[in-house]
Amino acid sequence: MDQRKLDFARRALGVDTETEAIDQALDFVAFREELAKGFAAVSRSGGVEEALEGPRSAVPGLGPRVPKTARAGRPRLPSGAVE
């Protein structure tokens, strides 16, 4: 094993031992795989916009789902602006 990488991982993760560093690094690898599967599922469902609209339309008080054609002409707000 590359000692420099182990030392770096230990410091970056804020752990005391190499074993803890390796364990957390493996946790990150597993989490990355879970994220990749989640992103793929969202992509298959039609993308982020579609994935967010489905559950939102079912929540009382949030209003009806807006068809894509109605959204197409809406101007985009600047980043951080509240609608």
C-alpha cells in the first residue's frame, strides 16, 4: 500500500488509525455506488425535473403539476432568487 495515500486519507478523514481510514474510504466507495444507482434511476424516470414533480404534485397545498409545455415559456430566475 502507498503510505502517502494512507497518511493523507487518515488526516483528511480525521481518524487516528490506518484501519479507520481504510474503513471510511471503503464506506465512501460503497456510498458512491449507491449514488450512481440513484442517479441512473432518476435518469431512467425522465430526469430530475420529472422526479421532483411526481411526489410534489401529490403533496396537499403545493398545487397541481404543471405540464412541461406550460413551463417551457417561463423565464428562468437568477440563481438564488425565490419565485
